Amino acid sequence: MKDLKTETLLVHAGRHRDPDWDYVNPPVVRASTVLHRSSKDMLDRVFFSGNYMDGKPCYGTFASPVHKAFYEALMALEGPEAAGAWAFPTGLAACTVPLLAFLRAGAHALFADSIYGPTRDFASGTLTRMGVDVEFYDPRIGGNIRELFRENTALVMMETPGSHSFELMDVPAVAQACRAHGIASAIDNTWATPLYYRPLEAGVDMVIHAATKYIAGHSDLTMGVVICNERVWPDVYRTSTELGQTASGDDVWLAYRGLHTMAVRVKRAAESAATVIEWLKKRPEVERVLWPALPEDPSYPIWKRDFTGATSLFAVMFRPEYAGRLAPFVDALTVFGRGYSWGGYESLLIPSYGTRTVKSMPFDRMVRIAVGLEAPEDLIRDLEAGFAALR
Ligand SMILES: *Cc1c(COP(=O)(O)O)cnc(C)c1O
């Protein structure tokens, strides 16, 4: 699996043919109990070692054949630094549980100000209550994050781009500063997917994806995954299993199936997004479209340097006179769904004004759009009806 391109890995990574059956897909296993041949076998089986790739697990919460296949594929996709992967019942659980491995009362933790809203709530809620000193930083900080480091800084959490504000972070600069100071680093990489950005290669310790989005791709499950380098994997594995965090065989089977077609889905959705964006940019009501792949976007130089593509989630900023007046636009849509989440086959739109992320944006005149797999002409016609309702 070494020299294969990402698209090929998406199809083949993790698949091992069973010589007796030769089916293309692994079986779905629904399991709590695993039976053991002897007392020795029972004790030999993998428990807390974190080495589930090498042996059979002792209990259903640890792994099954399809978990193994999925984890192997995720690791292959994130590159040679990947030492372990784990799945959680939601994307949010993948953004919270692994971080707990590095935090204790009295520790200092840094979170990007543009972090996913519920992750922000975890930081200012649960973590603060536990006695962790939480500080939010400007996502454009780059290597200057060093100036925020203290004796007790234990973790830096990133997200790129912010999923409402769309600024990219200088991830390599932040990751290197963390590495130099022995601080664990994590990133929510849901937007780019492993297709378009691989932060482990930039020196980040933990890459998190809400698999609910592009990986599963069909709006039919919630799941989160973390892929870790060797430095942090034993701690993340221990904490995740101590907290009883795992994803069901059925959900992992669906997510693994989604992974096989992710390259074509994401590529097609992003092409349609580019078409819709070009049309939106010409609308007199629109001040700006926020998508890092646009040459006029402030994040474009970082996008060009670090990313190999862009996905289909972006934001639209209306002109100031539309502040607080976007409801008729949002309510007129019939092809776009009004719903949270993104990365499924259907296009979605939400007003940005409910967001609990960074406050420095005029969210009262912004919407966020997730382009799906419909014909872009139909999406444009739907948006046109929205603009008509605004007038
Ligand atoms: C949706 C999302 C999550 C959380 O995923 P859930 O499965 O909905 O819990 C985390 N981070 C980002 C950037 C997301 O968009």
C-alpha cells in the first residue's frame, strides 16, 4: 500500500481477502462478547496495549474485523506518521475525548477562537469546571503562538479552516512551536478530509475528523475519528478506552463504505461549489464569498502552500444593508435543505447568526452553504429564488 495515490487507497486500504469467502467487503460484526479457546488465549488477547492491529481483541468494545479495516484505511490515508486510529460515536466525541488524555486540573490549554461551537462549549464548560485554564487564540496567530505558552501549557487545539469563518491556520508553524515545547497538538481537519490536507505530516500529533460529514457522506450516521502519531497514540488509546468510547460495527461498516467513494463525491461537490460561488460573486447583494480556494481570499496563500484541494463548504457574506434581514432568503429555498451538518449528498444552507464560534465576523449577514451532488444549475435557480424573496 506504500506508493499508491489517495484515490487508490480509498478503494483498497484496509481490505484483506478472506481466503475462504473472497467477498469484496468485510463482514459487519455486532459484538459484545468474544469467546476464547483457553484461559491462556483469554489473557493473551489484546486488552489495553493499543496494539489491536496485531491480535484479536478480548471484548467487543475494542475492535472487530470492520473496525480494523477502517482504522487501517484511515492510517494509510493520513500518511507514514500515523500510528493508531480510533472511532467515536460522534464527531464531537472525537473532538473532546482524545484531548482529555493531556489535560488535568491546573493545566493550560489553547483553543482556536474559530473552533467548532460545541468544542468551544466543551472547553469553556467541562474543561473549565475540571480546573483546566482554557484560553482562546486568534487562528491567524501562526508561530507567534509561542508567546502564549506557559510552563503548564499542555495542549493546543486547532481547526482549519474555521467552519463558519473560513480562515486557514498556519498549521506547520503552530505544530512546530508545540513540538519544540513538548506540547501536544490536535486539529479538527473535517473540512479538508485526508484527501486535501494531511496535518500529521506538518507535525500535528492528532488529526480529528467528524466522519459524519464527507467520510460517511450520506447523512445516515454520526461518527468521529482520530488518527494519531506515535508520540500520542498510547495516551489517546488509553483515555478513549477508559472512557468506554467506541463506535458500533454497523456504523463503522457504513463509514468504511462511504470512504470508498469519498474522492468522487468530494470532487464533484467541490466543482459544483466553485460554479455556485462564481455565480454568487456576481450578485449585487453579496459582499464576499468565504472559501480559501478563491485567489482573492486572505487565506489563499496558505491554501496554495498546504492543501491539494478544497471541499464544498463555504460562507456567503451579504452587504451590510442585509444585516438581520436574511430570513426571507433562507426560507424561500426548496432544493437546499435548512439543516445542520454537511458533507452528505444533499445541499444544505444555514444562517450563520446562531453560531457560537469567533465573534469577530458579521454573522448577522452571513449564511453557510454546503453544496452536495445536485446539478449546480438547480442550486443556482434555488438561490435566485432566495434573492428574489429578499427584494
Ligand atoms: C459536525 C462537526 C463536528 C461534530 O460532528 P458530530 O458528528 O455532528 O458530532 C466537529 N467538527 C466540525 C468541524 C464539524 O463540522
